[in-house]
Amino acid sequence: MKKFTLLIVLISFSILGQKNNYNLKKGFVAEGYDVVSYFNNKAEKGDKMFVSTFDGVKFKFSSKEHLEMFIKSPKKYIPAYGGYCAYAIGAKAEKVSIDPKTFEIRDGKLYLFYNSWGINTLKLWQEEDAEVLKNKADKNWVNIIKKG
């Protein structure tokens, strides 16, 4: 069932998920943070010297090596839910901005979270059963991208 849901999300994302389904605060996915660096458990700001466009949106990277890794396998590094807060997508089906320094890698996928004004949604995600919220978020995201 999980594979089927993921397939639906991926198909829907590839058909419908253009610019309006990416969080492009500051003009870049992940607010210009290097999406490859997260997989090294680091939140690193990207450099304007290392930019790539994929699916009509821009990504920044901290190094030429990370840029090349992304170009070879971009879908591996794209944040879940277009880079919106994973908790908000799961709990409320709402697109909410993120703090690019607050993230989790789960099952080989990057999830970003809101963390400001005393609210850290990564902690809520973990306390309220991340797997249940992830499954809800997967379903909610399909509906969100249908609406455009």
C-alpha cells in the first residue's frame, strides 16, 4: 500500500507539480540551502556559483560536487511536499514555510519543518507519530497539487 501511495504521489507530482507546488521563498527551493548537504546531516547555505534548475525551479549548492550529485539524480534530493513544512502538510493539509535548518531524513527522503516563535514542528512531528503524519501528508499532498 505504501508503494502504491508513493507511486500516486510521484505521478501526480510529475504531472501537476510545477512551480506553484514548490516553496520558493528567497527564489530557491529550501530557501537556497543545499538539498544535497542535508543527506550528510548538515544544513548548508548554497552558493550563487552553484545553481541548477530542475522541474522549472532553482536549487543552490554549497559545492560543485553537490551540484554534480544533484544533476545525476535530482529526484533523490528534492524535499518532500515541495519543500513546505511536512508537519503542516500532514496535520492540516496546509502549505507552511520552513526553517531550512530544521529537517529530517526519513527513509531516504528529505523533510523540512517550520521552527519559529517557540514552535518546532519537527519535534511535534516526532512526538505525534511521524509515520502516521507522513502517511497523512502523502495523501494530503496529492489533494493539494490537484488543486494547484
